[in-house]
Amino acid sequence: MIEFRNVSCQFTHAAGGEIKALNDVSISIPDGQFLCLLGRSGHGKSTFVRALAGLQSLSTGEILVGGAKVKGPGFDRGMVFQEDSVFPWLSVRENVEFGLKARGIPKGRRYKIAMQWLSAVGLAGFADSWPRQLSGGMRKRVAIATVFANDAPVLLMDEPFGPLDYVTRRDLQDLLIRLWQKTKKTIIFVTHDIEEALLMADRVLMVRTGRIAEDIFMEDLPRPRDEDVRASPAAVEVTKMIQKHLALNPDWHSNEPTALVS
Amino acid sequence: MRSLSAAVRRNWISILTVIFGLALWEVISWTIPPSQLSSSSKVPSLEYVFTEALLGMADYWKFDLWAPVPEKGGAQTALGAVLAIIYHSAMTLFRLTVGLIVGAVLGTVIGLLLSASETLRSIAGAPLHFLRMTPLLAMIPAFQFWFGATDLSAIIFVAYGTSIPFILGAINAVANVPKRYMESARTLGASRGSVYRMVVLPAILPEMFSTVIVALGLAWSAVIGAEYIGVQSGLGRIVIWSDYFSNTGRMIIITFLITAYAGVSFALINIVRQRALGWMKP
């Protein structure tokens, strides 16, 4: 269980003003849930996951993971970044072993776990390649294998598939769903793509001006979320609700974004 | 053989330039009137350089071993010349290598410490800036005054001179490591210390190799400069001894030798670099 208790994150704007990237957010996320954070750029989605990762200090409030207060980054909350964060100086397999090595897991076991996850993401044949020899999509697979190999109960993904082309994105979305269904980890996935949220999420949090604007539960939507499911009345209703918050809200611009931080 | 002829075909312009330069040197050497004061011409002919001047290197063999010692009335021998070149080269290379290694390790460690702590950076900032601006060669007399005209003094001087680019290089390189690598490592369970070992060190390696190249050039200047003024051996010392007798031929030989050693040392570093940075684009 993850709990946000009255969490605020305040930044000082370059021009001097104060910005509340998160504004008194309280929410709880049960174990094993696939949660999507949706919202426009600069409304606090990234701050939400970075705060949970321990990479962003809080102005007020607290975050609890499994009952323990978050005080900084830890391996129990793995993170896949939007940018390419695969270490270029390590081979693909050494990348997947990174967290295990940092935590002192012996070589033999590390190797076995890494190879197992590399096959799971379809890269067993590239274990000894350098990251530069892989495509962008393949490097994302490496990043996914790395966090799953590290066996964190909570995985945070900050628009991980953002820079990829449509087909590669779909492949990776399917892969992630498969791995999640197999491992039942808690996944918090930031996106600004409605379709991506419909494909994957149990629950969608609409983030707006640093607050949770809408909490949408969609565990009842059957999986796999193929086109028929996404065209079903329940899904269409969810889509409309998301759209209302995302873009074409008439009073949107009177309610200017609080944050420049995406 | 085929690769040699291919290399000649590829670089024929450079080869022609070198041949032209040597020819020009010869022409000048035959046209300049000989000096009454010096033992060799201001621009010595290549023939002189590679016969008399080369043999004259035997003058700098100072040990009563294997070859006669001209200083004590012995003859100049080819073996003596070879032994002298080997001995003085070895002394210079020893000072250079040890000084450079000490400077590299010390400079990198200081640079890493400074980049880890803002307080340390603000303490060290002004003195570091001052040291960087100080002309290196102007410091030689001071070093000789402090540490004497000894091997140790030359080594300390080279270490000092090379440590400064390593300090600055390490600080810059660390600042250029993308933050996401460190954040990623932290969320994978690496402690702050492990992040330095597992992320920062490998990530700064490419930039540090550029620093090594800069420092190597500096180390050559520093070691030869230190030998000009103080210690009683080494290639720089030979240049000064040659200067006493205006022996330009011997100076030219030392210049050739230093150029050759510098070329070899740069090539060696390049090989190490390519081995160490196999993960980068070739």
C-alpha cells in the first residue's frame, strides 16, 4: 500500500514566484494496482512519481510505502525514466545486473536473474551487446528488464514510451502488461496519452494544477483491452471524462498551470 | 608492403612536405656562414647531426662502466653515445611517468572531492583559479628552491603541473554526467558511495582521457623545463650542456628524441583509450 498524506511540493520559480507542483495531495494506492497518471504538461505528474521515488523532497506531508515513510530513493521503488537512462558503458546484461550488483547479490545469481529477464523482454541474444548497438525501443526493454530484475514491489514509470514510434510503443505496452500480470507489482505510469491509459490502467488519476482532479476506477474494463473493449460504452464514458479534464475545458486557461515542471 | 604503399599514396602530400622541409634545412645549413665561436653551425647539416653530433652524445656517459667516459679523458664511442641516450632518456621518462601518475591520481581525487562538496568548492575555488593562472614554467626556480635540484623535485614539479588540469577536468567531467544516470542508480538501490564508483567514475572516463592528453603535453614541458634548471641528468640537461658549447647538432638530436617519445606516449594513450572506451562509438 502506498499512501500520500497531504503532500505538497513547492518550488521557487526562476522569476521569483512560488509554484506548487503538488498541492495537498492525499491518496492511497493498493498493492498490485496499475495506476496511470494523466494530465497536461506542467501539472505535477512527474513531481508525483519523483516524490514517491524519493528524488524530490516534500514541502509538507508524508508518503508511506508499506507503512514506512519515504526518506530518499531506494530499490523498493524502481523507476523507468522518459530519457534514455541505460548506462552506455555497461553491456546490456551488466545493465540488467546493475541494481543486483549495487545490492551485493553474488555474481552467479545475478547472471541467472539478468538472463532470465533479458529473455522475458526478448533480448536474450543481445546480452553482450553495447547499448549503442540497440535501437531506442530495445534500450527501453533493457530499462524495463533492469527494474523487474531488481524485483522492486513498486515500479514508477515517467512517460517511458514517450519518445518512441507508435508500433514500438504498442509492443512495449503489451510487454509491460504481460510482465505486470505475471508479477503483480504496483505500477505507477505517467502518460499524457488517453489510449495508453485505456490499454493498461486499473485506475486513472487526473492530475491538474498539482491536485488530483479526478480518480477514475476502471478495473471492471475487461482485459485485454482490444479495440472492442475500448469502444464499449464504459470505456467511452471514461474517455470522455478524461478528455474533459485534459484539453478542451473552457475554464482551463483561467486556471493556469501551477508548475513548469512536467 | 601493400599497406605501406597504400599509406604512401594516401599521405603523399605530407610526405612531400617533410622531404621539402629536410631539403630546405640542408640548403640553409650550407648557405649560412660558419660561426667562429660555436662548435657546430647555427643550422647544422643533417650529415653533421647524425654523425659527429650523435657520436658526441657519448660525452654525457658518466659511469665508469661498459664504455669509456669522455669527461675523464676517455674516447667518444658509439656504445657510449647509445648508453648516454638510454640513460638520460630513462631518467626523463621516469620523472615524467611518476610525476604524471602522481598528478593524475592526486588531481582526480581532489577534483572528485571538490565536485562532491559545495563547501569544499567554495573554499578551494579562488586558490585553484590562482594556480591555474600561474605560468607553470615560472614556478620551476621556486620548486628547486623548496625541494632542491633532485629527482624528487622534478617529480613533484611534474605532479604539481599535471594535477591542475586533472582537478579542473574531473570537476567539469562530473558536472557533465547526466543527472538521470545518478538518479537511475539511486532508484536501483545504489548508495551515494556506490553511485560514485559505479556511475560517476565510468561516466567521466571519456572526458578524463582528453585531460590525460592535455596533461601529457604539459608534463613534457614541465619535465624538460625542470631539467633545464636543476637536476644533473635527463634530456633537458643535455640541451643545456649542449648550449654551453653552442652545439646545435646535439640540441637537434634531443629535439628529435623528445618528439619521438612524445609521439609514442600519445600513441600508447590512444591505444589504452580505445581499449577502455570500447562502449563508445568507434
